[in-house]
Amino acid sequence: MKKTLSILLIIALISLLAYPVTAEPLSSNKEEVIYGILDEYGQVQQIYAINSFNQGNIIDYGTYSEVKNLSTNDEITIEDDLITVNSDTQRLHYQGTMDSKTLPWIINIQYLLDKEILQSDKIAGKSGEVEIKISVKPNPLSDSFFYENYTLSVTVKLDERIFSNIQTNNAVIANAGLYKQLSYTILPNKELDISIKAHADKFEMESVTFGGVRMIMDMPIDTDSLTERFSELSDAIEKLDDGAEELTNAFESYVSGLKQYTDAFTSFNDGITQLSAGIREISEGSSGLSYGLNALSGQGEPLAQAIYTIVQKTFQTANLQIQQMDMGLPVLTEQNYSKILENIPQLSALKEELDGICQLKAGVDTYTDSVTQLSQAAAKLNTGIQQINLSAATIKQYSDTLTNSASTLQSAAIQLKEGLIEYKNGVNTLNSNTKGLDAKISEEIDNMIKDIFGDTDIVKSYISEKNTSVESVQFVIKSEAVKAEKQTDAPVIAEPKLTFWQKLLKLFGLYS
């Protein structure tokens, strides 16, 4: 007997382990359409939900004040928030009137006549300059998921027999028979204030409709190609930085030699004042000086051409970079680059680079002009020295010109050096700012997509968090129309009795 009882207990225990008790049954796959009924001011009056299933036997969750089977006569069973239907239909729809009157958006509609805010019944039938204001903001009492991930479309229909001179911003305007249809789009995480101004003749207004759908970007974005281009750009800038360093070091040596050259000219001028000590020695020195300056002047043109080539290459590289960045900027030149780039923070380093190279070119131009001027002065000096009959005062004048030219040359070289240092610093800054730019660009693109479109992998039920198998959720929201009372002597004709679906379609202007 004890052995038999033990066996039975073991069997019972195994059965419990094999068939654990679940807390609650799983919800069925479904689609939700949330219908919001607003008054003429945007206040929520009632919210309906239409739940659609691709099967007849369904398990659903929701808190409703009233439910109705729209597909069959099968009974809907409600136990607390658990809703079940047993049916052999292949497609089942049921409507639930929600207890809550909370939508993801707070909508406010105002009516103004001649700049005075009026109630809808006061403005109806009136004429004058009207303004319709519609504001849409997030509802802090609702689940933020829907505000952060849903795009809301706003549609306003204005009868052109009533409204004229319609003015508004940020709307897509289309003709729809006798109506002007104004369409606005509110992206996720955004608010919108709409202002519509017009002249009204006996004011009446159709319902304002709002459609909320999930913002999903179903298109591939090739970020790899873009980031690869930025990686190539970073490598090129690094090489440019190395070249700028070498060029700066070389020019430092050149400026040092030029100082010695200028000091020599000062000594030469002192010697000119001692003309009486020996005109022969001065003549020989002057001839040698003229020859040397002539040779130096001949080197100015290749230097200027080299700098000009550098400038052209730099602007070509900059334009290629901007073209690859696809920013829609015009071609950069020495004349327009500063104005184009001054208000683009991400290209400030590029502007500094171009400022430096342009300053470099200006310095070279000044240098070349100074060398030419110096060479010409030396030639005149040599001619004067050879003409022994010239007075010492004339020779001294030429000598002073030569000395001043040498000083100008030194100043130009210092300016050129400063420009080159600035150019090097600009390239160095650009190199530092663009390191790892490919990774930064890829991260920013991902963040931008998430900010605009939200988390596209999540579909969430608006009715109950227990509904875990929701395929889509949409919102259809409609305000009450503003109608003027019409006087008629015609006999009252009883309206035909409508089915539930006909009443629902008529409520949203889809059945007449």
C-alpha cells in the first residue's frame, strides 16, 4: 500500500513538472486602429479601437466599456481585461470603446474672427477675416513611445465657396473638387503650430483629420562607402600636414639667410658714403652686386609659379573634398571661399588652410615684386657708378633706394613666413580634427536615423502591454465640423437606418 502511494505521488509530481501552470495565455497576432473623436476644439470625446485578426479563435487584452463583434455573431467573452472569441471565420474584427480618453498628442483648435477668439457656435455663419490655429504637442499622460516614433499627418479641407485668399506655411496644398486641402506633417519628437488665415463668407469648416502612422525607413543606407571616402580624406590631410611641416622648416632657413643678405646691403650703403675712398673698388662691387641681384630676380618667377601651382592644387583638393562630402556648395576660388565657408563650422579648419595658402601667395607676390625692384635699383646703381662724372649725391640716392628695397624684401619674407606658419597650423588643426572622422560620421548617421525614425524594430500595443503580438498600430483622429444652422421649410425626411459599419464610415467622412 505504501509503495503504491509513493508511486502515485511521483507520477503526480512528474505531471506538474511536465505541465507548468502559465500566468496568462499568450495574445493573438493582430492589427490595431485607434479612432479618436474630438470636439471642434480638439478635446477628446471618445476613443474606439478596431482590432483585426487573421483567425477566428483569438485571445486579446484591453479595458473597454463596450465591445462589438464586427465580423460574426459569435459571442465575445470578457474576464477582467482578457478578451476571447471562438469562431471558425478566417478574418475577425471587433470594436472596443476604450475607457481611457488619452491620446499620444494634445490637440488644440482655435477660431478667430477679425483677430478675436470666438467659440465655434459664435463664428459659424459669420463673415470676415478669420484665422484657424491648430497646435499639436506631446501628451505627458500618454505612453511616450507613440509620440517619439509616430508621424502625424494633419489634413484641413476648406470649401473655396466659403474661403478665399488662403494663407498658411509648411503645408502641401492640393485641389480636391470644391475644396482646398491643406496637408501638414509632424515628425516624431516634434511639435507643430499651424496658422491658417483666409477671408470667410459665412464661416463653416469641415472636420480636421489627423493620421498617426509608424515612421519606418525601409531603405538601405550605404554608410560604408561614405565613411571610406572620409577615411581617404583623413589620410590625404595627414600627408598634407607632413608636407606643410617640411615646407615650414625649409623656409625658416631661407628667412635666416635673407636676414644676413639684408645686413650685407646695410654695410654696402655705409660703403657708398665713403665713395671718395676708392671709386674703383665700388665699381667692382657694384658690378658683382648687379649680377647677383639679376640672378636672384630670375629665381623670383619660378618661385611665384611654384606658389601659384600650390594654390591651385590646394583649391582643387578642397573642391574635391567638398564634392565628396556632397554639401551642395559652389566651387571655391580665392575670391569666394571666405564668404562661403565662414558660416560652416565643420569646414572651419579647411577655411584656415585656405586663408594660410592665400596669405602665402600674397607674400610671394610681394617678395617677387621687391626682388624685381631691388634688381632694377642695383642696375641703376651700377650704371651710376660706371659714370664717374655723376655726383656722389646721385650715387648715394641710388644706394638708399637699394637699401630700402632690401628692407622691403626682408619685410615681405617675414610676412611670407608668418603666412606659412599659419598655413601649417591650419593644416595641423585640420589633421587633428579629422582623425577618426569615418567612425564619427558613421555614428552620427546612426544617431540621426534613430532621432528621426525612432526604434524601428519595436511594435507596441496602444491598448494593453499584454498584447505582445501586435503587427501594426495606426491612429485615425477627427474633430467635429463647424456648421452654421440652416433654415429650411422643406419637410423632414427620415434618414435611412444605417448599419454599424456605415455609421462608422460616415463618422469619418467616408460614407455619404
